[in-house]
Amino acid sequence: MKISRLKLENFRIFRGIHEFDLKDKKVILIEGSNGHGKSTIFDAICWVFTGELNRFSGSSEQSKFNYLVNNYEYQKQTYRVSVEVDIVNSDGSVSTIRREIRKLLSGNIDKKLFVEGKQYTIREGLRFIINLITKGNFLNQEQKLNSFSSIFASTQILSQENLEEFVKVDKPTDRYAKLENILGLDKYGKELKNYINKSKTAFENELDRIDSQLKDVENELKRLDTRYRDNEYILDYTGEVSEAHLIDKLNTYFYSLPEHLVNYNTIKIKTLEEEDIQRIRNQRKELENKNTKLQNMNSRIHRFDITNSDLNEEQTKIDISYKYLLNVNKKLKKREHGKLRAESRRNQLLVLEENLQEIGILQEELGDLKDKENEMKNFLSYVNSNMKIKEIIKKYNSYSNFIQVFENEKAKKVKKVNELDLKYKNHELEKIDKNLSSIESEIKAKKEKLEQVYSNKKNKNHIIDQLRFKKKDIRADNFQQITFSLQRSLLNRGSEKECPVCGSDFEDVNTLLSHVEFKLKEGQEKFDEVDIKLSEELSAISNIDNEIKSLEEHIKSLEEKLTVTLENKKSIENKKIYLESIIGDLSDLDRLSIESEIEKIENFINEHEHHYNLSKDVLEKLNELKSLAERISLKEKKTESLKKPFKGKFSYAFNKDAITSRVKKLDDYLDGNKKSSKQLKIKKAQHESTIDGLRTKIDQIHYIVETLESDYPKTFESYRINECLIYINQQSKLILDIDAEIAASLKNVSAFKEKDKLTEIQGQKEKTLQIKQNMDLERTVAKENLSNIEILKKIHTNVQSDLINKYLRDNSKIIDQFFRQISPHAYYKHVKLVTRANDLYLLLSEEDDWVELDDLTKEQLKQEVNANLNFSAAQSTILALSIFLALNITQNWSKLNIIGIDDPFQHLDDVNTYSFIDVLTSLINNEEKQIIVSTHNKNFSDLLMSKLSLPDENVQKITINSYSKKHIDITAANYLNMD
């Protein structure tokens, strides 16, 4: 059985539908960069056959459902993921297996399995698939159904993960587990192994339970022993007394106690029952509270440092401190008043200082303004003394009238110039219109000429095509005719006597050749005649092209000239319209009269322009002079307003140095005032703190005395704390003595009441000892069972190890052959795999002999040549490949003839790769295997394709170029993609 078609839909990285036609393909090569989805194709094959991805078994990814579904589709409300495979049976028939998962609108997940077009439940469908692809009675054991995924993965497809992990592990135990996984033997004896582990856990838990209960029993025995000894001691201590004697003794003691500490009526007892005894305990609690209160007062006395305090003395101290505080406050108030006066004075002086600066600036500005005023007056005096100016003033009465007349003449000149310009614009437009007419006529003529030339060119091209066709026919007819004639003649040379060219008789080859040459010459003359005509026509075409190019360039130049002329005309017309709007009609004016008037106006302007400018300057200076006078007046008023507030207040009101000196003295005073105020505030805080402390002490003295007088029959008239402290200690000692006596009495009562419990305690001890003996027996049995389980586990491990050892021994020659064929060691020619318990040892040997290794222990095996220490990563990879290939070709459970290896070239060099490809070729030819192999290296891919030497129809190359969230780019023959 081989795979003839594979179809993936939204499976992992493959979004959309991707179908590969693998019919008659002996090698399927999957090429692509790491992470581009090569392993996904192997996953699809595993999943469609087994329903599982064995390489994810035990990983966290398998717990996430989208480990199968394309992540982009997984985000949608509904999706479908499926894999479909066609397998060709030995009789040529095709079986189809389709496995799919759908997410419905309801959110439910629907799983389906189709085999041969019929839908099955997942488990029944798996049975049908196994029955389809396996031999014999594979399904007779139910455990094989459960382990089918592992068996399929271990014999049909070697995943990249298993390969890399086998290379990386260096501990014998880890290597053993990896080999178990590769061989698919980890499932062997799984139920027994699970039973052993569960039994071991159960017996360990039982042992822990017994140990825990034994600990409780032993603690109970210790507690009973302690109670028994305590009761024996109390009984010996109290001796034999009666209940009435104990009651009378207790009441007599209670009656003798001070009434302010113990209330006799409350504590008096009549029996030794629990109710009466509880009243004694309650009285003890009250005494304890009283003592606690006394100790709290003692602590308070020491905490507030009032041990030797007297109320009258403390009151005197607080009165003295109040006097000091009043004196400090008075000084502080005086300092604050002086500070306010000094700050007010200082601020006024600073304002005066700023005003003086502004007054200085104003006076400088006044000086500048008056200088300008004098300068303007001198200029006006100079102008008024000019004789020509005097004549103008006399003629026009004022500067303003003269200026008005002059500016009227200038405006008149502008109007006349515009009238003259308008005359010129009309003349220019007439010339432009004539020029435009000429250009348009020339363009029209050139375009007509260009059409004639194009027509001529078309005729010439037609003639050239005819000549070329004729030339081709001449050469073809001539050459073919001669060739066919010669061929026929030479084939029938014995019977042919006529010349194959001209039809005349010939006697020898020379005669034949002369006739052929004549015929060729005749054909060549015709050909040359046509070729000459063709050259003449081509030369004519070249001249026509040059003429067309010249005409087109000339037309383009004329059109550009036309465009520029039209733009110039439009510009002139715009200017003309503007001039007509400001001038009006010019029909009654001629150019000469306009020019004459312009000349008269220019003479007037040239004669009077200088005096016009002087007159304008005079008017401007007069206006400026008036503005200057106003500004001078404002600044003089402002200067007086700045001086006015301080006149008469300071003797040095306008002496800057004196003001600066006075400000400095005020600053010094304020600094001294600040320091003095700070010291006074510190003293104030100290006095306030002292007063607060004295108040606290007085409050505490009141509290101590008043509390004692309220709780005890004692009066403290002098309020001396020392007396209170002595009394507190006396009362505390008395309370402790009373409590000790009451405690002793309660102990006697307890001893009297516990007399009858000794027998009861002895009985409890005997029962507990019996329980302990029974539990010791249970513990012995549990330990024996646990020991037996350990022995059984060791036997199971050895059986498992022997099974793997047997497999390795049975297949050692094949493994060794593959290993030596792909990559032999430099001097150790053979590799051996030996198991001991849960350890796998890789050993190297120069001889192919297993017998001597059978009786070696773990320690002895470790002393042998360890392949793991001598192997490179490439050799470890090759060993894993050798084991897998051996397992594939020796397995007899499956009809499938496929070998899938995911990226085996990670650690292989070129030599290893060549050898490995030879092995694959052998498997294809001898074992009739279909090889599915992937690589991330394009060089290996090209090498594999070239070295296999298989016909194209037997090789399928799938190149995964790139991928994104929405698309994967694949190049392959017979590949269909429907995104």
C-alpha cells in the first residue's frame, strides 16, 4: 500500500484546501525553511490514519483544541478542518480515508470519520482503518487498538522531535526511554506496569496511614502515662483528708482576707462541686484584673517620670513657666512691629529708587527730543530762505498748493503714457494676427505633406513584403528541389541514369555536380536580382522615415511657436482691455499730439521736482515738530508726577547713593530682627513644651491618686506619688500571696476529686497498648507487600529490557549494516545497543560479537567504549535513523509500504548525505518503499533529486516558499490550492 493522494483543509498552518497528487510517486521530497510547515504534512498523515498526533503526546499544546485547526480559521464563528488520503492497494484498487472536525454555529464540535465513503464512529472507524492497513489478527488484543497511534508513529514516520531528542540525551536511563518511544515498545506490559505502580502507591499510602495512626496511639500512651504519674504525685502530697475538712479550711481562709480584695459572701463554698469551685476561679480572675490595674499604674508612674513628683511643686513650676512664656511673647510682638515698620520704609525707598531710574531715562529722552526739535527748526529756516522756494510760495500762495499742482501734472503724464501705450498695443495686435495666419497656413501645408509621405511609405512597405516573400520562395524552391532530387538519385543510384537537376543523362559524378552548380547559379541570379530591388526599397523607406521625422519636428516647432504667439496675443489683449477701461475712447487723438503733451509735462516735472521734494519735506517736518512738542510736554509732566509723592518726605529724596545706603541699613536691621525672632520662637516652643509636660504630670498625679482612693480604703492628702507607689506595691504583693494560696487550695481539691481516676487511666492504657500491637502487625504485613511489589516491578523492568535487547539482537545486523553504510566510525567498525534494567548503553566494537556482552553488569558496560562519548551529533542522528529504518523494514503488522522521515539532514555532512541517499535508493528498489522525506536545506534537496536518478513521474517535490496568517505559498507539480 502506498499513498496516491493527500488533501488538507485548514489543517494547522495549511489554510484553505491543498491537494497533492502522489500517484506513482516513489519519493516525495518536502523542502522549506524551518517553521514553514514541513512537519505538518507528516502530522496530517499520522492524524488521518490514527486520529492523534503522537509527537504532541503529553505536551500542553494537545490540551488546546486549536493544535489541529488553522489559527486564522479558529477565530471564526464556524470552521472545518479535514485531512483526506487515498491509498493504493496491492490489487490496484484505491481506498479513501477522510477525517474531519467541524465547529457548528451552536458552538458544538462535530467529529467525523469516513472510510471508503462510509461514515463511522471514531472508534469503529479506527477499527476499520486498522483492518484495512494491517495483516493477520492485529485487532485480537484490545490494548493494540489503544496503542495503534504509538505503533504507527514508531514504524512508519520518524518525527523530528524523536530524532533530535535521541541525539541530545546522554544519560543511559533517558536514552532507554527515548528508544522505547522510537520502537513503540513503551506500551508493552502497560496494564501490568500501571497495576504495579498503582499497587505500590496503595501500599505506600496504607503504610503512611498506619504510621500516622501509630503515632497518634503512641502520643495517647504518653499522655495517659503523664496523667497517671501526676495523679499519683498529688495523692501522695495531699494525704487522706475529708471533703468537710477541705471546705471548712477554705472558708476560714477566705473569711480572713481583706474585704476590698475578696467578697466573702461571693467566694464562700458549701460543696466541692464544679459550681462552687468555679466561683473561686472567678474570684481569682478578679484578683488578677486588680493586680493588672495596679501594675499598669506602676508602669504609668515610671513612663511619665513622676516617681518623686509632688502636686504643689509641679503647680509652682508651671506658674513660673507661664511667666517666662508671657515675657517671650511680648518680645516677639515688639520684634514683629519693628519688622513691619522697617519693611514699609524699605519698600518706599525701593519705589523711590526705581522712580529715580525712570526719571533719569525720561530726562535723557527729553534731551534727545529737544535736540531733534532744534534740528528741524534749523532745516525749516534754511528752506524758507531759498529764493526759488520764495518765488514758488509767492506764485502758489502755499507749499500745499504747489504740491497739489505738481502731483496733478504727474497724474496727467501717467494718463498720456497709457494712451500712447494703448496705441502701440493696437498696432502689435494687428501684426500678431498676420503672423498667426501665416503660421497656421504653414502647419496645414506641412501636415498635408506628411500624409502624402505616410501614404508613400505604406506603398513601399507593401512592395518590400512582396519582395521578401518572393526572395524566400526562390531560395526555398531552389534548395528543396535540388536536395530532394539529389537524395532520390543517391538512394536509387544503381537504377537512376538521368540528372536529378536538369533531367539529362549523366555518366559520372562530375557531370552531375556541374549540372547542380548551373542550377544553383541560375537560382542565385534570380535571388540577387530580388535582393537588389529589396535593398533599394529599404533605402527608400529609410529616406521616407527621415523625411517624416523632419516634417514632424517642423510641425511640432510651428505648433509651439503658434502656442507662444497665442499666449502673447492673450497677454496684450488683457493689457489693452485694462487700458481702455481707464482711458476710454481714443478715436479723436493721434499719436503725435499725445507725445507732444507728454514732452511738455516732463519739462515741468524736471524743472520743479527738486523743489517739490523740498516742499514735501517742509510739510513733514512741520508735522513732526508739532508731535515733538506734544511728546516733550508729556514727558515733563510724567517727570514731575514721579517726583511729587516724595517731596518733603525724605531729606535725601533725590540722592540715589543716600537711598542705597539707607536701604542697606534697613536690610541689616531686618536680618538681625529675623535671627532674634527665631531665637525667641525657639524659647517660646521650649516653654510651651515644658508647660505641656508639667500639665501631663499633674493630670497623671490626679489620675493615680483618684484611682487608688476610689478602689482602695486609703486617702492621699499630700498627693505625693512616692506614697502611692509604696501602697501599690504592697497591695500587689498581697494579691499575689492570696492568689498563690487559692491556687494551692484548688490543687488540693483537684487531687481529692482525681483519687478515683487512677484505675480508669490504667484501664485506658491497657486498651491502647492492645491497639498498638494490632497496628504493628498490620504495618509488618504492609511492608512485606510493598517489598513484593518492588520485586515484581524489578522483574517487569528486566522483562521489558530483555524484550528491547531481543529486538536489538534480532535486528542488530540490519542496524549495524545501515550505520556502517551511512557513516562508519574511523576505527570502531560496529555499533551495539545493550540494555540493562532501564538503561541503554551505546557501545563501539571492532568485532561483530554480541556473546561476550551478555554477562556484563552495568558497571562493566560503563567501562566499555562508550559511543555516546565518541559520537558526533551526526553519528547519533544516523544511529537513530538506522534503528528506525530497521524497525520499518522488519515490521510485519502493516501493509503500508511507506517510510516518513522528518528533516534527517540537520546534522549530516555531504558524505553522510550521499550515503543516506544510497540507502533510500536501495529501499525504493529492493523493498519497494514509498519514501517521504523533508529538508530545510535547498542544497540537500537538489542533491537528493539529482542522485536518486528516478524518472520525473516517480518523484514529487513540494517546495514551501513562505507563509502568513492567511496564506501559504507552495510550489509543486500536480498541486491544487483553493484558499
